[in-house]
Amino acid sequence: MNVWQRFWYSFKNFDEAFERAQPGEKYLPTKLYDPITTPHMQLGDFGLGFGLYFSTLRAIGYITFVAGVISVFNLYFFASDRYTNEELPTPLLYGSAICTRNEYVPCNNCDCNDLYQGWEFSDRCVTIREGKNGIFEEPLILAVKNRCLEEDGVMWKLAMVNLGSMLFLLIAILLLGIYIEDQAVKFDEDEQTAQDYSIVISNPPPKANDPEQWRRYFEHAFPGVRVAAVTCAVNNDLLVRALVERREILRTMELRLKPG
């Protein structure tokens, strides 16, 4: 199959179920997971995090594509002669907001040496102290002014497109969390693990610490059920920590004492 046939196969067989071979399998016929035709829900065979990674990647791809479609008006306007009619240094700048139509205009409130105004170390603000007729009484400050957005109504249109794109991204990010939670449930249900057939008793009797006794109880209370394994966890975390600390202290003493 060529690439397009593989894409079409993946689209038609999105619910196809795969079974991941165990490491070292040599008796059953196996093949590699195809990077194109493998259904998305089968990515959970490699672990929950692996499937959620590609689910998030796919969702972000859709979100950014729609956000780009919303911003098409801005891209078209920035690339048109209405915004800038000069040659740009590289084709990658076409559609960007870079403005090449600008000129120096007087700016009475500007201070070219003010770091907070952003003029310091910039050639977009210059101070002229003398002219053809001599030194000025007050320095003339000139700042660069862009002439690309002087058309009436353009600023509002660009602002509305940006606002719509930001609102879409905000809603999409909120829905992304719900989508990821739903994908986590689907991946978990698609895979069968020991946790799916396990139960936890959180309030057992104080002296019920015999696994064999628990096994007989379950098999008697639920006829037809076969217990595979029983583990009794003792709430002795503080005791275990104390024993570990005691062992470390004894080991330290042995290393510091002289032999014999």
C-alpha cells in the first residue's frame, strides 16, 4: 500500500483491536506496529502515558490549526500592499506584523535615554541638538512612527480577530483537560491489567493478617471465584523506618571502629 492507501485504511479501521506481543515471543506470528495504519486507541498498548502523549499532541494540532484558520484575515492583511508595499529581506516575513513604512516624527514626551520607555540602545529614537542655523534652544527628539495601520477601522478588525483567536484558545485549553481525562478512561478500559481484577480491603479486622484465611473467605463468600494472590499489608511504616535507621547507625559504627 502507498501512503494514501495506508491513511485511508487507518481511517476505515480506527476501531481495529491489536494485541501487543510479549517480549521474546517466538511461537505466534507478529509484526511491527505501523506508524500510519495503527489505530490511535491501540497506542495505549505501550502504556497509559504513551497513548495520552499522542492524544495531547493530536488535540493541540487541531487547536492550532483552527486558531490559524481564525487568524487568516490577519495574515492576509499583513501580507497585502495595504499594510506594507516594500520588499522584505526574507519570504518568511510575509504575513508577519513587521512594518517597513515608517518615518521619524517629533515626540515631545520621549526620552531617548530612559530605560523604562525602551528607547535606550535603540535607533528608533534620536535627539537632535543642532541644525543648519546653529544649536537649538531645546533638543529636538524624533521617534519612529509606523504608518502601516493608518487606515480607518483596520485596528478594530485586527483586534477582533485576535480576540476571537484568544477566546477560542482559552475555551479549547479548558476542554483539552476534559478530553485527556476521557482518553485516559478509554485507554485504561482498552487494556486489561491486574488492577482491573483486584480489590482492596481498607478496614480489615485487626488480627486478620493471614493470606490463606483471606483466600478461603473469598472463595467461600463468592462461589466460582478463584483467588490468584492475597497480600496483607501491615501498617508498620514507622517500625520499618526505625529498623532501617538502626541498621544505618550500626553500619556507620562498624565503619568507624577499628578492626578487632
